[in-house]
Amino acid sequence: MRKIFFLFILFASGFQLLAQQPDWPETTNVTQPWTRWWWHGSTVNPGGLTANMEQLQEIGLGGVEITPIYDVKGYENEAISFLSDQWMEMLEYTLKEGDRLNLGVDLANASGWPFGGPWIGAEDACKNLHFKQFTLNGGEQLKEKVEFIQEPMVRAIGHRLDISEIKFPISSNPNLQELALEQVRFEKPLPLQALMAYNKTGEVIDLTEKVSTGGTLNWTAPEGTWNLYAVFQGWHGKMVERAGTGGEGNVIDHFSEAAADKFLKIFDEAAKDADVNSIRTFFNDSYEVDDASGESDWTPLLFEEFKNRRGYDLKNHLPALFGNDSEEMNNRVLCDYRETISDLLLDRFTKVWADWAKKYDAGIRNQAHGSPANILDLYAASDIPETEGTNPMRIKMATSAAHVSGKPLVSCEASTWLDEHFLANLGTVKQNLDRYFANGVNHIFYHGTPYSPVDEKWPGWMFYAAVHFAPTNSWWPDFKAINEYVTRSQSFLQIATPDNDILMYFPIYDTWSEQGRSRLPHFGGSFEPLTKELSEYLLQRGYTFDYISDKQIQELEITNGEIKAPGANYKTIVVPKCNHIPLATMQKLVDLVNTGATIIFQENLPKDVPGFYDVEERQMAFQKIKESIHFESLGGVLVDEMGSGKCLTGENIDALLSNAGVFPEEMAQVGLWFNRVKRDDGTCYFISNWSDKKVDQWITVQSAGDEAALFNPMNQEIGKAKIQKMNEKQSRVYLQLEPGETVVLQWYSDEIDIEDYPLWNIPVEKTVLKGEWTVSFLKGGPTLPDSYTTTSLNSWTEHSEEHEKFSGTGVYELSFKRPDESATAFLLDLGKVCESATIVLNGEKMGTVVGPEYQLVIDASKLEDVNKLEVQVSNLMANRIIDLDKRGVNYKKFYNVNFAARKRENVGKDGLFTAANWEPLESGLIGPVTLTPVTKKMVEIE
């Protein structure tokens, strides 16, 4: 008997040892958030670099991206010319300090953006296309010269200029920082690229060689009427935006490999004797060539590249390119032209840049949005795709490309212009970050942090596009809690693979086949209306999907009935209702069906192939494919079981997806944002509640496991989730989330050894903490206001003019007796807080709260007979800025755009931001502060 009992003890002990104990994943400087680090005029020095970097490391950042920008007035003599020997010394010093502090370093390839600078002459600068038309009848000669004189123009930031004030070349102007040039075109004759003649019978004659250097056409028109098209190469004139000293100049021709090589070799020359091996990636801050007058839509080798890629000579179809042929012909040729431009941006710039970075054992981080190209392919060619903005579809273009192509990291430019200057709080920042996480981002870059000299007066150097993630921000002490939150969240999301069900075809050929407002459509968050409508519906319903391009479809395979991309597996492909799809794409989709895939065509099959080359032959082949699909009605959808897969079509997308075995996540329908991924342990969800209501209910999820744990990345709470397994693919999980609250749900295939995640019964009636509060001021300025006591909480700005001007941290202290209740826990709710708070009870830090709810649960064991509550509240920078602007203190001392307002009502007489007309903003702990006993919520598994 004793022997049997002893064996049972061993067995039980072994079982406990085998049970998994959930814990936070390991973190690195990559799981930490990074920040864009602006170097104004590259006015940096070793002491300042060390001080700045130590502050960033101490606040919980894992790395920086160096982006040199425009200069600071009054510091002209200290500005360091971009890529000069001295500049490279500062870069080397920064990299060594980064190694010492375990701060990663990325580097923007230009001073400002897009790529360009003083080294880029006319031959490598961005170009545009101009044309002229002439008409001749038989026997006539052209009397007019074949020439195009480029009209002069100049655009500068903040002031008007005449072209007569600008010297040629641009680099010869001594005051480029003051000029702040955006776009410059000098009056000059443009080189002729082609002169073609067309008659009504379809005859085409190339007259280019018959034009003299003076522009005279030596040709007599044959019989009939002839339309002549002359194509000229112009200079777009775009200057590098926001460039600092030594970086001003022309933007490169992004469609020319020679131009990319010329630009990149400038860095090679500067770095030839430097140690820059610690650079992790080189960065491109989006295309942004065409946020100007006109667009860059030409490159010298375009005709040659077009013929090689599209199979015919574009010069023979210039009337169609310029919209003067039949509607169908116009659309087909224009589509081919746009596809060629897209190819060139991918092959002659993005891939060239990526290959170049490898020589430094580095990658590229690329913002492809806004490009006149299929940005899914541009993102996929990048080592770390990067997005920005708040539009989920725009975000998903970058994350989709990363997921499909197998890139482990996808980053974002986070929190740009969340609000007007000095008005964004950390709760708003968290909401912005959660939107990125929910849409697939796993590598946060704040926008951003300026380098600022150690002895610079408050508010230090700043960037024109808020938010200001700098030590001078009054909520900086609470910023560390957000960084720790990001680190914990990203520790789950980075070591994971995507787990989305749907690949949604991006029907770019429909856009390319429409005339549109300009010759080149640019892609970011814009979609064809039907694709946009479908995307929004799927998101709202809770379906998980990634976009996919035609090129990426060619890489798909079928494995065990699933659609396998290089980076993830999917259950189905959805083709939104569209008119055009390439023959190769349609054939690949049918091939995938035959080998086991389920492909859904929304409403009907595409109607036609795009482009002009061999169009009739391709149309015949396309029609043959369509005729091979024989749909039959089944359960409200049309189905054709082909090979070992099936092809579906119909109007009800829910019914189509259900037939494909794809079901929505219910949590989206109750207002939760989420991102589902797969980790070694099992399926994992990032879940955040940014609805205006508390979620407190069972939620059906499209995943299962033996057990699950919940992790709260804000307060570090971990516990076993209440689950109910429905089948091998679905479960129910009980979620309790306040507005603004986040949890990570992690499934496990084995038993886990951990206490239950706490769920609470919160009484409607709450108990107000009463007594005398002592209010003092810990840090901030312009001076620390006097302390005061109060029994009625209100904004500290109501106490004196000195308090009105103050931005910083105030400390609220209250002594209170232990409540009589025998509860095991209490809910401390601060009520209204302006803007974030760190809570300390009896000398122990309880946590930081950033809103919209300012509350946390405190274990009763933390309470003593008499307790000291300390609430450290940080307000916004705004009140101190109001004081500076009312007094006319000049902190807006930058060249170029200087310090622009986001909203028109905040533009001052000088055209810059001002808060002089603002009233002081509420600040501090406003309450009411309540401490209410709570009990554990017992959830019955149904």
C-alpha cells in the first residue's frame, strides 16, 4: 500500500512538473518600440548624442531611426553637412553608443525625403512627360518648330519666390535653408524623345530622326491627313522635402537604375573609411515625389523598357496614351503604361536599393504607400515594410505584403498628427498603437523624437508634425508604461506567423484601366469602390484577410488542402467583383482549384483581360478558361467542384465564405479590435476594446486548444482563461474588458499551471474617498507652483495664474482608513484625470493609467489600517505653451516648414502654430476618486 501511494505521489509530482506555466515571452530591443530621431541640421555633438540616447534607453525605447532634417535658426555655424567627414564621425559615434546602450540604429538614406540631394543633376533627377500635337495634310510641311519650352516655376515653403531669384544649378544658391525650395523648374527647351505621325488607315511613321537640332521637321506629309505627336522629356523639379544642410537638391528619378546607383554611391563614398556595420536597416520615408505640381511620369529609357516588358512599341500608340483613340484602346494602352511604371519602381529602384543595402549587412525599411505602383509588390521586396495613418485598409497593405512574403517584422510610423500640437495624451497614443497591432503591425516606430541640445531651453527642439515624444513632454514620466505595454504586446506578435483565413485579390488592373484624374494613380488607402466596400464589410464582420497581388499569386501552392504562401497558409482566395484580371492570374487561380484550393469570385467572374499586346489571343484563352467553369446552385451559392478543389460565386459573401469553411470572429461584432496569429504554443489573439462600452461576456472564437491564458500587457496580469470548447476548431472564451483595455489570449495544447484570470463583479454604487488632499508639484515648469490642500478635487489651473501656466507632474496625497468591508480586492477609480497618472499606495507603485478609464484593482493585502494614497498626475504641454505664445517667446525657430499648425484656427499671423488664443486646459486629478470592494465573478461553463 505504501509503495502504491509513493508511486502516486511521484506521478502527481511529475504531472505538475509537466504542466506548462504561462509567462511573458522574452524581450529584446526589437520587441521594444523604436522612434524616429530627427537631427535638425545634423547639429549634434558627442555629449548631446550620449545624453539623448541615454534618455531614450531609460524610458524603454529599443532603437532609433536617424532622419536628418532642416536646420535651426541661430545654429547655422554648428550645422553639419550631410554625409561630410564630420557627419560620418557623428554617425559612427552614434552607432558605438547604440551598441553600448543596446539601442538599435536605422538610418534614412536622405536628409529629408524622398531620396535626392545636391549630387543629383538633371540626368538623374525626376522627370515628367510633355507632348504636342500637330496636323498636316498631304503635301504639307510643318512650319512650326518641334519644340517645347518648359515654363519656369518655383514653389517654396512659407513664402513666395520668383524664378529670377533662384540660381542654376540649385546647389549654387548660398541660402538653401532659408529658401526652403519645394519645386523648381527653369525655363528651358526640353529634349525631344519621339515624333510620330499617324493617319486614319493605321499607318505609323517615326519622324524623330527628321527633326533638326533647331527643331525643324524635314518631312513632307504623304497623301491623307496626318496627326503628329511630339513627346518631350521635362524636369519635374521636385526638391528633397525638409532637407538639412548638405542634403538639399533634386529628387532622383525613381524609374532609373542609373539614378538609384548614382544616389547610393554617394553614401558608399562617404562611408568608405567608416565603420557603419551596426546599421540595421536603411529607411525610405515614402514616395512623395508627386505631392507637388504635376507628377513624375517619365524616365529616359521608358520606351525601351515598355517594349521589353509589354511586347510592343508604345511610340506606335501615342494617341491612345494621351486619350485620343477609342475608349477601349485608350484604356488598354494606358494600363500597359501604368504597369510599366510600376515595374520600374520595383525593379529599378526598390530591388536595387535592397541589393545595395546587403553590402552593409543591412536591410531596407520602406514606406511604399503613395507610389504609382502595386505597393503590395514594393512592400514584399522590402525587408521591413512600413505603413502609416489610421485607415485599416492602408495599414493592411503593408502587413499583408509582410504576411504573404514571409517578412517577420512590419513596422509603422505611429502617432503622426493625432491631434493639434500639445493636445494628444497617452490614451490617444495607445488607441493609435492598438489599431496598428489589430491590423498586423508588430514593430512600432513613434513619430517622433527630435535631438535636442542638453542646455536648450524648454520646450527644446521640436518637429512640425505632432506628437512630441521627447523628454520635454510633460507626460514623459508615464511614457515608460506605454513603452513597456508595447514591448509585452510585440513580444507575442513578433515571434508568430499570421493566421488569417482569406487572401483577397487586389484588382489593380481595374484602376490601371480607367482614365482617372491623372496619368498615374497612386496607391495607399485608396481602393476601387467595390473592393473598399467588401474590405470594410469583412473587417466589421470579423473575417481575417490579407491582400495579395498578381505576382504573389504566382507563388502560391497547395499543401494539405490549404493555400500556402511563402509566409503563411490560408483557407481561400476571394476575388472582389472586378472587370479585368490578367490571363496568367486567372490560369493560376484555376490551377490552384484543380489542386485543392477553394476560390471565391464575388458576384461573377471577371469580364476581360487588361492591356493591349496580343489582346485577341489572350481574350480567346481567357474565355476558354471561363467556359471550363460550370457552376451549379448549391445552398444559395454557385459551385463548381474542379479537380480536388472548388470554385464559388454568388452575391452573399457570408454564404460563400461559409461554404469555404471560413467563419468570422464574433469579437469584432461586439466592438473589439483583434489580430490572430499562430505561435509555437498555439493560436494567439491580441484583443483591444476601443468601443464605448465594457465587454463582459462569452465570445465565440475560431480556434481551440486544451487550455488558454489571458495576458494583460498594461498591468502584467496573467491567468487561466474561462473557456468552453465547442469543437476542434471553435471555442467560447469569457472576456471582461473595459474601454481601452487590452488582453492577449494564448491557446495551449497541454494543461497549464496558473491561477484563473481575475474577473470582477463591479458594484454600480461606488464609495468616494473623502478627506483632505495635499497637492504638490514634482517636476515641470515654468516654475513649480505652490502646494495646496483641498477637500474638493478640481483642475489645478483654478488655483492661481502660476498653476494655469504649469505643465508637468502634480502629486495628490490622501490618508484614509482601511474600509470595514472584508473584501479580497478593491477597485480604485480615479474618475476624471487630465491626463495620465501613476498610482502609489503605501509606498508601493500600483501601476500607471492613461485612460479612457483610470482605474485598477488592488488586492486587499496591500491595504493597511491607515493608508497613504499618492497619485502622480501629468498634464499636457499645452498650458505652458499657451504662456509662451501669449508672451511672444520664440521657440519656433526652425527653417523650412518651421512649426506649422494642424488646424486653421491655430495659425498665427506669421503663418505658424500659435496657442495664444487658447484657454488653459483642465489639469490634474479631478475625480471623484472611489475605492469600492469587488468580488470575484463566478462564470458558469454552459
